Amino acid sequence: MVKSAPAVLWMLGVAGVALTLTAEVLLRLCRGSTGRLREVLFFPCPAACVERLFAAGRSPCPCPLPHGVETSFSRLLSHLLSARVSVDVCMFAFAHPQLRRALLLLRGRGLAVRVLCDRDYVKVNGSQIGLLRKQGVCVRHDVSAVVHMHHKFAVLDGRTLLTGSLNWTTNAVQNNAENVLVTDEPALVRPYRREFQRLWDAADPDRKCPQQPGPEPPV
Amino acid sequence: MVKSAPAVLWMLGVAGVALTLTAEVLLRLCRGSTGRLREVLFFPCPAACVERLFAAGRSPCPCPLPHGVETSFSRLLSHLLSARVSVDVCMFAFAHPQLRRALLLLRGRGLAVRVLCDRDYVKVNGSQIGLLRKQGVCVRHDVSAVVHMHHKFAVLDGRTLLTGSLNWTTNAVQNNAENVLVTDEPALVRPYRREFQRLWDAADPDRKCPQQPGPEPPV
């Protein structure tokens, strides 16, 4: 008994070191394989069919575009369609029909979808904002005639950020040199989440329409 | 001796666990305090004097702008002026005189400064591109009449990225809702560094001017 107690303690000590080191190694491996999302997408990219992203498992699409090709746009769309709870979009120019379709699909799945856009872009030819609004997506535009809402970012589920130079237009996707940075690093996502909410509140239509004067209070 | 050997082993075991845990805690603390640069700047921001950033220690500036005020623009300028080796700027619209001044200052300090811009923006009223070129900064513009170079990013010393929606114009800084994300996360910086080099090579003036046909080779 006198002999076995130190032996047990020794084994416990060694096992402790081994366990701590193993945990650290596992943690590092885990960070490497399933750690922070850090991806950069560059444009322009060639047009390719994205039907598989909208309707996995259905019969092959007969459209003439290349199929089964992964492009920066299909990656962007994949990220967007991976949202499970909410999508907040803050976009100067929104004219891409497939991105509108994605937002409608997400809304149909029950997600909270909010779109904030520039006041002057709402009625531009090709703008998808009017259609989004008609189809029930919650849309606001900035109320200032001086300050332009020039952001191009989206926050998915409050924890994944897509941001860069890319307006959500077919022309930008297919013709311009653009970038979109994708990350779930909280220190980067948090400020965008806060800024979206601040701009959303500032664009509340109630702020635009001054309260109608009520009846005179009784004397 | 029989008693002390296991005791020593036990102490070694405990010390091992303690040391490993301490190292982990120190590593985490270190990461927190001097870890990755992650900052987001939002615009518009009020105009404020930035002379202190250009000439620290000189006599107070007599200009009428507010002094000693930190704004998103002064933060942006501070990051830019912190470069020590190289600055690669990929900017659709470059019309901010203070940002041109910063690049000239950096070039004067011996840094390698490269500016890549959109072909159509070079001669826009207010563009600083012509002045940069005249003052010796290495400037290229995209050679395609179809693809617009719409990026708004810069890479400092090959390891710090500034990217977002902000064009380098006074109007964008003072009037627009814009964002700039600042990071030195290698997994994010690396793709931008590569993309800059790719676009820079593609915008090589030699590619624009087809080789003059030489004399007929001797038969």
C-alpha cells in the first residue's frame, strides 16, 4: 500500500500531462479542420448553372449553361443558402435575379430576411428591390438624400459575414474585377451586425413620416 | 530512496501538468493582447485635421478643422502610414488628396508603392491618379474596356489588408455609408496579395502595346 500510493500518484501525474497535451493537440487539429471560416471570392466569373443549389436531387437541368461547375458566384450562393436563421443584406445595388430567388427561398424556409438598400437604387432599371418587397421580404432604404448607403455586405445567422466590393448585380458578377471576403471571425462579424441594426433602425419608415398631430389633450 | 523516487516522479508529473496548463493560459493571453489585427471602420465620418499623422511633433496646425479627434478616416490613414516596406493599392476611384499625400510620403521614405486603378477613372475630374503618376508613383490601370476594376483594397507590407466598400474619395469618406475591414490574418491577406499581383501583371503596359513587327528574318 505504501509502495502503490506513490506509484498511482506518479501514473496520475503522467496521465495528466498526456491528457493535457492530447487535448491541446486535438484542439489545434480541430481548429485547423473545422476552425474559423476564411474564404475570399474573386470576380468576374463565368456564367454557370446554379439550379443544383436551389433544388438538390431534382432531375437534371436542361439549360444551356455549363453544369456542375463551381464558380465564385456558386460559392457565394452556397454560403447564402446555408443560412438557417436569419439573413441581413446591406447592399447598394441589388439587381441579380438568382440572389433575389435565394432570399425568397430562405424566406419560404422561415428565415428572417431583411434587405437594406440605397434610396436612389430602388427604382433603377433591373433593381430587384421592388420585386423583393412585393414578394414579402422586409425591405428598407436609407432615408437621407445626402448620405448614400454604399455598403455591400450580408450577415448570415448573425455569425457569418460576406463583405467586399461586389454589388449584387449580374454585371458585377460577370464583368467586373470584384472581391467578397467570407468570415465567421466574431471580432469582424460583430461590428457589421451592429452597423446593420443601426442603419436598419435609422431607416425605419416611421422616422420618415412625421407623426400626425393627435387631438388636443383635454384641458 | 525507495520512498523519494516515486515522490519525485509525482512532483514531476504535477509540475508537468501545471507547466502545460500555464503555457496554454499564457499563449491564450498573448493571443488576446498581441494577436491578429481585426478592426472594422465605418463611414461617413466628420472632417478632422490629420496633420499630426503626417508630421508628428511639428508646431500645432492652424487649420480650422477639429484637432486631436480620432475618426475612421484618421484610423485608415494611420494604418496606411504604418507601412514600412510596400503598399499595393487596388482602387476603383482614387480622388482623396490626403491619401495621395500619404502614398507620396511613403514613397519618399523608400517604400515600394504600386497603384492599380480602373481605366475609365484615370481622367475623371478630381482623380489623383495623374498626379500620383507625375509624382513618380508606379501606376497601372486595367487594360480591358469591358471588365471594370471595381476593387477597393490595399495590402500593406504584404501582410495587412484594408478592404471594403470605400473608394478613396472625399465624398465616400464624408458622405457615404461605407466600411473598411482591416486584418492581418494570413488566410485572408494571401488571396488579395496574389490577386493584386495577377491584376498588376495583367495590366502591364507592354501587354497593351503589341510588339512592333521586326525586320523579316533572313531566309
